[in-house]
Amino acid sequence: MEFVSSCKKTIKRTAKNIVLLFFNVIITGFILIFKIQRGKVVYIPVDFSFRGNAKFLLNEWITVPGYQHIFLCGRNKIPLDSKDENVIFCPFGLLFIYHYSTAEYIIRESEFNSIGLMPRRESKVIQLWHAAGAFKKFCLDIADRPESLRRSRVNDIKNWDLVLCSSKELVDIYSSAFGNFDKKKIFVGGLPRNDYLYHVSSEKDLIRKRYDIPRGKKVIIYAPTFRDNETDYRLFLDFVIFLQERVGNNYIVAVRFHPKIADKIKIEGDILDLNSCDVEEALVVSDILITDYSSIIFDYALLDKPMLFYAPDLDDYYDSRGFYFDYRNFVPGPIAETKEDVLEQLENINAYSNIVAEFREKFNPYFDGKNSRRILEKILSM
């Protein structure tokens, strides 16, 4: 079975490299034929959806005249209600490659979502990144990356002109994760998507009403980190069902899974499914967060709400992925390693409010609704 799996991965990787080579040949041709178009901005969001940091930077940038915006979306994810003539939602294909080849600005949200696509030298590549803070190790700091993948990412990172970071406490970590990236090119100014969280936090009652959440009823949201192993999905569901059975009379139990696995876990019964709404809305309507190793804690801390960490596989996860900080002393809330521990910790969850506030000030201090403007001003001054 391991041999078959290895062969499949090799075939898939080879096919991807052939496709990338084909597109890079086209990019080279476009660069030779077409000049860079001043004022053209291309956005590559982390999951090719109109959400996240790219979306909220775009919403700010379109208030500045003289720019054309090309937003990469999956064919089934293109917004149907967009009417701004300066914004084009484009699926991946030759038209997008043309825009990519002639863009003055290329806005990225991940280290992998355009790996192998060569930008022209005159283009400015801005890495917004898709997560706040730094929790578990990422990018080049992950030890078991194949050497070929590491080389590809190193070559890709060399093209970046600016990296966004949420706190000065994390600049050294970002520099390391991105291959000793020049710290002078790391800009600390908050995350664009946190502007939406800032404004939507005042609409909590309206959002709760949309989901028929009774007034006065507290919501526990379970949002575990992404895992590659599909057997973990069953464990996620088992825990949610346990939680519903034990505390469902006192709380509304809700779930918010990573977009890559949300459609693989079927939610039934009285569990509130918040996978389809914006993650910011899911955070706002909840009163307590239960997670494990997810960077969602940096966003949630902005709301001054309690967090609980259910980490039954802490030692194994640490060995396989690794953290930048000592987990037990880092997380802003109690740690539970069994389901029963979760129930016990819930009874005293509000005792950790001071820890949450300190965590927020240290790792994600910008929460004034002006992050997008700060970042845009930095980009335009490059």
C-alpha cells in the first residue's frame, strides 16, 4: 500500500510540474509581448474564494481611483452580485495568466497557492498571509518537507517584496519560516480581515437572530485545526456529539471546521453548523471557543472571550509538526486532554479573562478597523 501511495504521489507531482512548465512558457511569452499595466492588481486568495485578507484589502483598495482589480476565484465561487466595473472575478486559465503576467501588484495569501508561477520582475508581490500570529510551525520551518518542495518555495519567496505580520513579537518567526526573509520587508500592521471582525462585532444580536439562537443562550464553538488524516474527522465529530449530549441543555454547541474538510463531515441533530458563514460571524455569535492548535485563537482573542484547548494528541502533534512556543505556557486558556476534562474546565472558563487580554496585546494588537488602510498605504508607498 505504501508503494502504491508513493507512486500516486510521484505521478501527481510529475503531472503538476508539467502543467506548471506549460503555464510558465505561456507567462514568458506574455511578458515578451505585453508590457506591465500600471494600476493592475491581481489577487490570489488562499482557497480561491472571495473571503479573507485579500477580500478586505480589495474592499479598501477600490476606494482609490485608477486601479483595475483581478480576483482569482474558482469557477463555482465567483460572486454573482458584483457590479464594480473596476473588479473582475476570474477563474484560473489563460485569461488569468495574462492578467498575472501584466500585473503591477500581485497579492498573495499563502506560500503555496501560486508555487511555480513566475511573476515578472517589475511586478510587486505582496504576501498578506492567511493566518494571524504564529502557533504551530509553518512553511520552511516544517522539518519533513521534501527537498524538491523546499527548493520550489525558496525560489518563490525570493520574488516577494512585502510580507504582512500581525505583531512585532512574530517578525523573527516569520523571517525564519520564510527562509531568513529580510525583516525590513515584513510589515506589522494588523490583518485586513480583522477590520470586518471589528465592525461585525456590533451586529452580534442580528447574526444570532439569523441562526435562531435564543436570547441569553450561550454558544460554544468547536474549531479544530486542519489535519491531513481523514480518521481525525471522525474524532472531531465524536467529540462534538459528546459535547452536545453533555452540555446541550445549557449551551448551543456549534462547529466551524477548516474549509478543506468542512464538506467531509456531516453535521446532524441540534449541533449548529457554522461552516457556511464567514468565520468572523461564527466567532462573533459564539461565547466560548474550543480548539486545539488552530491559529484562530489570535482572531478570537480580539473579542475578549474565553478559550478552552482540547488537545488529546498533544505529544504526537508536537512530534509531527512542532510549535514555536511551549504549548502549555502559551495558549490563553485551560488545556483538556480528555473529554471529561473539557466538562470540568468549562465550569471555570471565565477565570482566564486576564490571560486572553495579555495574549491579545502581545500577539495581535491592531484592532481599530483601520488595518486595511494601513496596509494599503504601505503598499502604495513601495
